[in-house]
Amino acid sequence: MDKRYYSISEANSLLPQISKTMEALKRAREDIAIRRLYIDRKKREQPSSDPDRFFTEETEIEFAVMAARQQIDHLLSQSIEIKDIDTGLVDFLTVVNGEEAYLCWRSGEPEILYWHGIADGYNHRKLLDELQG
């Protein structure tokens, strides 16, 4: 995989699409969890020796997981990393002072306002203003 480095403006221009993708992934995750709970409950309530009794439902879940994984892998192939689906935390690969770093965005933020080093995480985010100032 070739790395792609984003400028602040390039990453910001992708936020509307990234936001939609994050919402879709969040809905998919919730749907998958509900389906798994439903099947687990049915298996407990109605024991059976037929291992294929829930084959269709389990297959649908696996396809939903694969579809979500494809979305995540697609972004990763573009050097965009989803760090947390629930909070909508996303990192865009960039270069800061000659070193690889991440532009860090979280759902609800109007634009990318933070960055952090590759080895650092969300708790070590720094304001872009400090970098540019």
C-alpha cells in the first residue's frame, strides 16, 4: 500500500463523505450487534441439534461484517484510519516537521482542528493553531 499524505485542506474536503461513512458504519455495527443478540437468544430459548438452523441469519451477519470491513479497508488504503466508530474518531496521515503524523478529527467537530504524532493517541492531540503559529 502506498502511503498518501494529506494537507489540512485536503483532509477537510473529505469530511462530509467521511462523516457519512462513519454514520453508516455505526448503524451497521449496531445492526450486527442486535442480530447477534437475537440469534444467541433464540439458540438459548429453542435448543436444537440442527447446526444450520440459523444459517441464513448468520450468513447475513457475516456479509454485513464483510461490507463494513471493506469500507474500513478502503479508507485505510487511502491512509485514512478509523480509530473509533462509536465516537467517529478518524486520523489522516500527514507530515509535520518532516515526520509522519496524523490530522485528527472526531465526529461533531466542524473541521480538523488537531494533530498528533504517530505513536501518540487521542489524549495527546495538539491544536493545529500551535503548529501553524
